[in-house]
Amino acid sequence: MALNPLFHNSVHAKLAHNSAHNPRVCNNFNGFLVIDKPKTWTSFDVVAKIRSKLHPKKIGHAGTLDPLATGVLVLCLGQATKLSEKVMGTEKEYTGEITLGATSQTDDAEGPIVPNEKASEVPITEVENTLQSFVGTFGQMPPQFSAKKVDGDRAYKLARKGKPVDLKPAQVTVHRIEMLDYKWPKIKVRIVCGKGFYVRSLARDVGEKLGVGGYLSDLKRTRVGIFSIERAVSVEEASEKNLIPISAVGIR
């Protein structure tokens, strides 16, 4: 899922400063580290913290999570950084919560929330049918506040200035959507999807199709390819012993 750039976290600057002033590097770390990203941290915050903690020669991540999302963030260390694009292209799995009866400027809980005073409870069968209508391959409109480029500028920068954001739908694939629970106005879902899919956009589009509005109120990524939440560790727990060797993941 792509980054919601509106969110500002003071941790970001602090971690970047700490990592930039630590000259130690280690050439021995080659592999993947699966982190359970905490809420409010940006993906860069996690990378900076692990860089300052483990001092790998190279480090990056394989797919951004919004600051308000939690769950699987795959870090690539050393030679594994060459495989980050392949990891990003693998199947993703999320559990999330969609709140109906309101909209958000950012399509998630970060933006100003505007209640729909005319909204009323939607029957569960209609909710289920609407969710299933998004299974398959289709053109999805990215959020206005996203890092997508529009004529060389980031969409969120234009949106912040109140300028028109001329985004184009992108082809995405949803393999499966499962409704885990529904108690108006909250829908809990499990989603299995491909690269480039915005769960924020799904929440927005489901609410729009139901005629009541909707936004993403919670999100946890539970899997990126073979990297599942069961293999994830916290930032505090992360160490060399948690590294998954390149040879163990079957990605070339």
C-alpha cells in the first residue's frame, strides 16, 4: 500500500538524524528482515531505526505502509536490496476496517472526516455483494493524497495546495475479499491483492457504490508474498538472528 504523505511524525526526523551520524557499517548482513510496523511510524522511520541499530551496508524496504497502518514491512539488507522490486510484485494480504456513513479527504482516518447525515444502515447482503464486485482486475483511481506523479509533481503536493489532481486509474488485481464482520457502520475485511492496490481507494469506492460514503479506519498488512505476520518481529526485537537468508525465500 502506498504512503499517505499528509501524516507527519516527529520520530521521522529524530531517527534520520541518529542514523546519519553513526559511521559504523557491517558488510555481513544479506537477507530479509520482517518487521511488524507500529502505528504512526513511517516506513522510512523503520528503515532508519534498523540502520542505526544493525548498521548494514545497504538497506531498503519492499513496499511502503501508510503511517496509520501496521503489520508486515519487509526490509531488504545487503544483496537482498537487489530483489526488492520482485518482493514488491508478490501477492499482498491485509485485514482492515471500513467505516461507512462518512468520507475523508485522504480516504483514511488521517484526513478531515465528513459525516453523511443522510446515511442509514445498509443491509448486510448489499454490503457483501458490493465487496465482491471489486474482486478481479479493474482500473482503480488512486487517492488524491498519494505519491503518484501528475506532470512531474506528487499528487499530494498538488492536493495540499488545492490544485486540480488529474490522476488516471491504474490496473489492479484483487484475488479475494472476505467480510469478517459487519456491524453498522463498520465492516471488517480480509483482502488478498496484487501490486499497486490501494485499500484506501477500496474503502472510498465501496462507500460510494453503497451511496453512503466510506473511508479506511484501520489497516494491518498480514502478508507480503511468503513473508507473513507470524515471521515478523518488532523494531525493538529485531536483530541479526531474525534475518531470513536470500537462499531461503526462493526469489531470484
